[in-house]
Amino acid sequence: MNILVTGAKGQLGSQLARYFQEKRTPLGTPSILTEENKLYLTDADELDITDGAAVLSFCKGKEISLIFNCAAYTNVNKAESEEEIAYKINAQGAENLARAMQERGGRYILVSTDYVFDGEKGAAYTEEEACSPLGAYGRTKREGEILSLAACKNTAVMRTAWLYGREGNNFLKTVIRLCEERGGMRVVNDQFGSPTFTEDLAYHMLLLAERTETGVFHATCEGVCTWYEFACEIARLAGLKAEILPCTTEEYPTPAKRPAYSVLENARLKALGINRFRDWREALKRYFA
Ligand SMILES: NC(=O)c1ccc[n+]([C@@H]2O[C@H](COP(=O)([O-])OP(=O)(O)OC[C@H]3O[C@@H](n4cnc5c(N)ncnc54)[C@H](OP(=O)(O)O)[C@@H]3O)[C@@H](O)[C@H]2O)c1
């Protein structure tokens, strides 16, 4: 099988690439890693997913039959003033890849976000609950889900949240940098979610790729915390003596409005018996180990 990973230089794409290179994961060894599969890794400079013709011709030329789409416009605040650009990548780009897999009879794994929900429910969301994104990023990602599911019948959308990994920029690295540079920071303590390690998500993407189920899947680490609690745990595990202070969303205004409680229940992965996501604290420990 010929497999394409888009956004391969990003946080998640690079973790998937590492799994294919090492042919194993710390959570188990899905058979997709042991087969004689050929992997194509691309990022924006090699294959711009917004170029539909280029995507089709790449997939045809390389005989791709499975795509892990890790490419995205991920700057939540900037998306508020660049919604058109975000839409091109998160919605149209996602759809272009779906179309290519429909044409070739392939499977398509698209990664999406907890920010498709408004967080008003105050309890965990399951896959079938109605979406109502608060900001441009969430809106464009939701459009990407809808367009992809319509364009390719063999699409699995995996919604994740608060992602961190070894490569790329993320909240974890910002916390470490600010604690080192300034000796501390203020962090919002009234937004709840589930920090998710790319190791856990990439493993479940491999598991789902081997199966035939389609539609939306929630895919986050277990457990719930606030950004403040996440920051405190990061500083503790990094061995940093920093002053981290809790604040409210009101006290820390950002261009994008974020959901107050965007916890996802991995209901479908659990129903399939393949939910091996670790508790967020355990996964974070593993990151530092
Ligand atoms: N990060 C989070 O907290 C979070 C939370 C929930 C869901 N997600 C979702 O998880 C997925 C992976 O996120 P991530 O954090 O790994 O993202 P990331 O680190 O920002 O990586 C995204 C990659 O996509 C590339 N890209 C951007 N535009 C492209 C284009 N037109 N064609 C091809 N590649 C393009 C980027 O390249 P450049 O760097 O050159 O632009 C980057 O390498 C995304 O779908 C994201 O929406 C992320």
C-alpha cells in the first residue's frame, strides 16, 4: 500500500512519520507498520493541499490508497483575521484530499478539533452531538469535516484537542519558555479540555486506518483539566520553579473566543474496543521521560 502523510513536518505528522520509520509505537504495533507499505511524506513546500489538481496528480502518480491528513491552518487567533486562508486549507484542502481518495477508492483519515463545539454543554461531547464553533478556526475545520465526509465515502474524521508533541510549537513549549525567561506566567483556569500527546493520537490513527469504519471519531487523552492545571503539571515535570498564577478568560482576552468546556468522549473508539488513550497526566509524564 502507498500511504501519504500531509503536514508531515508538523507536530502530528512528524510523530506519524517516526512511527513508520521505527515500525513500532510505545502503545503497541499496529500491523500497518509491519507491512511492506511505502510512505510519502509531504508538507506545504512539496504538496500544497489547496491545489486540487496537484493533489489528484500526486495521488494518481504515486498510486496512493491511504491518506493521513495532518496538514492544517492551526493558528486559532490569527484565523479570526485570515478566515479565507484558513478555509482554503482546512476546508477546501481537506476536501481535495478526500476527492483524490474517492477517485482512487482509498481511505482518508482527517484530523479535526474540539473547537467545533461551543463548550456550552458543560459535559463531555460524543460524536453525534451538534457542532457550533465559536471562532473562524473551528468553523473552517467543521467545513472540512462536512466536505470531506461528503466527498469520500471512506473517510474517518478524528477530532482531537490541546495537542502537544516533540516537534513544532505548542502550549507546552510556550510554558517552558516563559517560565525559564520570566520565571512564571498567568494561565486561564476556566477553560477545560483534555491535553493530548501526539504519540497517543498517531497510534490511534494507525489503528483506525486498518479498519473500515467511517464517520466522526473523538480521539483525545483521558481525563480533564484547565490550561492552568496543565501548565502547573508541565512546570512540575520539567523541574521548573516558576510562579504560575490562575486567571479568568475575561482577564486574558484573545482575538478568538474559545469553548469553556470542550471535553470529548471517545465513545466510538470505546465501542470498537480500541480506545487505548492514556490519562493526560500519564501521557505527559511519558513526554518528559
Ligand atoms: N495543535 C492543537 O492544539 C490541535 C488541537 C486540535 C486539533 N488539531 C488538529 O490536529 C492536526 C495536526 O495539528 P498540528 O498541531 O500537528 O499542526 P501543525 O504543527 O501546525 O502542522 C500543520 C502542518 O500543515 C502544514 N500546512 C499548512 N498549510 C498547508 C498546505 N496548504 N498544504 C500542505 N501543508 C500545509 C504546515 O506547514 P507550515 O508550518 O509551513 O504552514 C504544518 O507543517 C490539525 O488538523 C489540527 O487542526 C490541533
